[in-house]
Amino acid sequence: MSAPSTSERLRLRVAGIVQGVGFRPFVYQQAVSLGLSGFVFNDGGGVGIEIEGPPEALAAFERALNEHPPPLARIDGVRREAVPVRGDNGFVIRRSEAGSASAMVSPDVALCDACETELRDPENRRYRYPFINCTDCGPRYTIVEHLPYDRPNTSMEAFAMCPACEAEYNDPANRRYHAQPVSCYDCGPVLTLYAEGEKRESGNGEAVIDAAARRIREGEIVAVKGLGGFHLVCDATDETAVRTLRERKRRPSKPLAVMFPSMASVETAARLGEADRRLILSRERPVTVVTKREGSPVAPSVAPGIDRIGVFLPYTPLHLLLLEAVGRPVVATSANLSDEPIITDRETLERKLGHVVDAVLDHDRAILNACDDSVAAAAAGKRVPLRMARGYAPASRPLPFETGKKILAVGANQKNAVALAFGKQLVLSPHIGDLVGLDAFEYFERTLGTFRRFYDFSPDVIVCDLHPGYETTRWAEAAAKRPDAPALVRVQHHYAHVLACMAEHGMTQKVLAFAFDGTGYGGDGTLWGAEVLVADVHGFERVGHLRPFRLLGGEKAVREPRRVALAMLFECFSPEEVLTTESPAVRAFEASEIRTLHAMWSRGLNAPWSSSAGRLFDAAASLAGLAQTVGYEGESGLLVEAAAAGCRDAEPYAFPEKEGVADWEPMLRAMLAEKDPAVTAARFMATLAAWIVRTAKRHRGLPVVLTGGVFQNRTLLEAAVSALEAEGIDCLFQRETPLNDGGIALGQAWYALHNE
Ligand code: ZN
Ligand code: ZN
Ligand code: FE
């Protein structure tokens, strides 16, 4: 049959997030409804379409493609070419083709409304099925081994579809068409509960979930296998259970995330703004850091001493069923040992955390790529991602130009994530974590392997930090020594923070940046961390920083804010004067300790110089009597914030500058005389905000960038943003990527993209 002479034929190549998101059935349905013929297929590069018919129908098809693609899709570009008419019969979806892989992997997606409706429908064959999913929801990244994203390339390969599921899978009009993890009671994964002294219960019935829920209600700790790994779960309203979890896990104070059965339940524990609610309900379902509510049913040990709490809603059918069965909020924290990677299989869980858990709720769908929960907060009415993992990552961003080089940026040592740039894309891996210990480093290498496999990627350029002691630096140096070695580029840590913000906003021009964080290796060998940089994509000038102080005991000072305060006192007073100073920081030591530490300080023994804003927060927390030792990095910032809550319009302390060096001594002296810790805390943050605004006014005309982990402090960020806006100064911070060290790889890649 020959086509009518009025027909035309188009060849379209669609790039972006177009696989595993229902793109082909969408194309199919549009084509069929418009009476067009041709075919659509997936390959490593995205989606290919050949389509023919009358020009008006083709135009309508292209409009639909551009204007309302499927909800999870993101089209980065369409290459369009007119080709000779072939007179196809009807429209078909062709089998996937292998090939050079540049299609983006979609992150895992929370349960959608349509599936939740089916889950609750007693007539539906998947009524209360804990693995229900469709093209719009369910696991993606965590189950894929290779691209393209097709069932044989995922851990669903082990499950042969039953005829009913297969019919849905193969029907282009069905919402489960090519939903790779599709399954049901007859053919899908199975839940099993393992517990000491109790026979394992198997099968998908309510019995298993109910049994796990009963244990949680009775105060036990149950490990639950989710999308990207296991959670440790216990009753969040049971102080004893939470304390037991902390003791067994040896996690004294770091806040624990809480999963709630419903939004109404979240509201009983937190005071939410509109931006918080939007974030909690967003498709990515991040752990959202919000303000606690008085009289919350959540046990105090969940987030001791601070006024924030991390909350989230169930994001898989299994979590939903479990939370409804428990009927209370539960602690749901990544199953790992202190800062090790999240555990993904029961064998490892029992080996490492056997002493922590009372029972394990397991299932037999393998997790191929581990992925933690994401963490985000709303600040200044905007979303600030704090950790990009499940739901957000892998995150791909289209580049504004095409790069001829393949660039691998290995990130920082803490909150590590890696970035890849090639062609017209930049891909940010999910959060890998702190690279301390062998397991964490193996996880780093495994993640690198995953991304190299996905994209058939071998780097021409590797970018790392300046810090000679970072695991990532050593890895990069070793890689650069091999035959056919890629080029090695090093980017200073705080400059990389600034570049990350520039990358997110697509900027190359000159900015005035405030990079405030814990510590990073400075160009001069000291530990920086409150840097004022005038920077563009080619380099930076350090125009301001704090007067340096010593970190007594190096790493030890990070866990003991009192050591930072003491070192600053040594800068200003004699040891005898320090000994007679009335301050919580001084009282936190024995007199003999102060003498020993002074000897260490005066000889510079294991007492590196630092100019870090994070450490300045430590000193303020110590001098205000809020914290002398801390259980996690950033704790003193949160305590200072909590103390300052409700203390409005605080007067900044004097903070004089000479040649760009800001002197904290007058502030330190004033703090010693302060009576109320709330006032100290509020005035301290007002001082930093005032420093930022004063400096920005001197550099008027340059857009201001605020970056670095210290700006996770919402009070400081909001104070700086509103003061800058009041002065009419443009101010940028990250909304798509973490402004903490999780963003370093992005900044490193942005540098290499413009300089290699
Ligand atoms: Zn769904
Ligand atoms: Zn089935
Ligand atoms: Fe940093």
C-alpha cells in the first residue's frame, strides 16, 4: 500500500530522561490517536521516532511531545530531520536497541496516586500488594544493572511475569506498558520476616507486615528493606526504643529521620510552612528538615537539643502498608554502622548489625545500586537540597554547550558524590557518603563502576580537591599514573563550592562569593572555611577571610567545640588570664588540661591554623555554654540556631577588618561578658550576616553567591538573603544541588568544562 502523496515523514531523536518514564507508550498513544504511522524505540542515546502522515497531524504530534510529555520525562533536546515517506502500516513500538549509552537513568519514584488507589481497592488484583508500581512510579536506578533500562537489565530479570502481568506489560494502551518492575502476588517479589526464636513467616499476606508492625509497636528495632537499602525502624514515640537504637548503633546525638503514616500525623510533630508541605509531599519524598512543634508525640531522643526534625512520608507501597499497620510515626534511619554506606542485603545486615536489630523484614528483589534517602529543607521559601539520593539522583543536567572531553569529578571526602560530564550532559551521582573506612571507599569505587558501565565512560580528565589527604585525591592521583592516563586537575575546595553554585545557575561571569563551611584545604596549606572570593570560571582571588586560629588536636577539635574556643582565648589572653576567665568554655576543662593545651598551642603541636566559619560556630556554641563536645559535625550550628530562635533584631558584634582579614577578637571579648546564651547566639549570627552585607556593598555590581555547608543554617541564610535583598543586591544560592560538600563534584566539573 502506498502512502497518500500529501504525507510527510519525520525522524526524531529525543534526548533527556525519556526511558523508564512511559515515553514510548505516550508516543504510541499520540501517534495512534492522530492516525499517524511509523515506529518508536529506545536505545542507548534516548528515544528514536520515525513518524509519517499529513503535515497537520505531524505538527500536532510534535506539539504534544513538547507541551505535555509524561510527568516523569525531561526532554533535553529533539533532533529533527525530514526523511522520504515509506508508507508504514500503523504505528509500532520496536524492541530496544543497545548502543552507545547516553540516555539518562531516572531516579526511583515514590508510589503514584493511581497505584495507591489500586492498592486500596479490594476488587483489584493487587489489593494491598507491597510491590505495586507502574510506568509513573517505582524503583529505577536501584534495580538497573545496564542501560537501556529494560527488564532483562534489571534485578526484576529473576521474576518471570505471569500471563496477566505480561499482558499489561505488552499492551501499549496500559499504564503498565513496559513498566520494568511490574509484578503481582502470582509472580513478583516476596516478603519474609526473620527474627530470633521465631519461625520465618513467608509470603505476601498481611501476616508478615502485621507481625513486623506488632514488633515495632512493642518497642523492637526492625530492619526493613526498602528501595535503596535497609532502614532501621522503631517506634518514634517510644523514648526507650529510640534510646536503645542509639545505644546499639553508637549514635549518641545525630538526629534520626522520622517517617509518618500521614500528613496529618506530621502536623502533630512539626510546625510547617507552605514550602515545607510542598517539599514533604513532592514526588521525590525527601526527608524534610522542619521545625519541631511543642507537645509533639515524637520522643525527645530523636533529635536532642535542637528545634529541627527530619520528617518524611512513606514512598513505597511496603512502607505505606507498614506505617498504617504501626499507626504511629517511626524512626526510619539508614541501616549502617556510624558513617558506613547503607546496607542493601540481609547477609551483610546480619553480619554488621545483628546486635542492633530484633527482626528483619526482607524481600527478594535485589538492590543493585544502593541509595540513601534524600534530605532537603525549605529556606527563604525555596527548596535547599541537603543530600541528593533517592528521588533526586542520579541527577542529570543538560550542558549549555557540547564538551569534547569526558570529565570525571571525584568530589570531596565528606558527603561525597561524583560528577560526570560528557557530550551535552552533566550527571551527578547519588550521595555516596563520608569516605572513612574501607567499606565507604569500596562503595565509592562501586558507584564509579556503575556510572562508567551505564555510560561506557572512561575519563579524559579527572578533577579532584587540593587536599593531599583526601581518599578521592589519592584515587585520582593513582588513576593519573596509569598508562593512557587521563589529565589530572585540582580545584581548591571553597572555589569548587562557588563553582557548584555557578554551575547550577549556568554562570561563567565574575561573582562575589561567600564560601562558609567546616574545613577545606586552602591554597596556603591552612584549613580554610570562611572565604570571601571574587571568582569566575577561570580562577579566584581571596579577598576576605577570618583571622586564623588554631585547631587544638586537629580532628579532635572538630568534636570538641571547647578546644576551638580555648585556642581563640589563647590568642587574646595569657594562660593565667584564661584560667581565671568566667566562661563555660573554660569551665569545661580541668586547669591542668588548660596548661597542657596551652603548651601544645604555643608550640603548634598538632594544632593547624584554620579560618573556618564552622569552627567559629563551634567557638560561639562553647562560649555560650550550648555545647562543649558534639556528636556530629554541624551540631553546634543547630544548637546555636535553636538557642537564638525567638531572639529577634539582635545587634551584630563589632567585627573589624584589616586588609580583608576579619577579626573576631572584639566579638570574643563581648561574648565573655554576655549573660544570656540566646543573645550570644543571635548576635553571633547577626555578626556574620552583617559581614556579608558590608562586604557585598564594597563590591557592588557583582552578583553574590552564598555557598558551603554553614549555609545549611537556615537562620543565617535567611538573614543574609533578606539583608542583601534590602540593599538591592542580587544573591544566589543552590536549589537543585547541595550547597554542602555534596556539591563539590559539580563545581569541580564546571571548572574542567571551562578550562580543559
Ligand atoms: Zn504507579
Ligand atoms: Zn503477575
Ligand atoms: Fe566544604
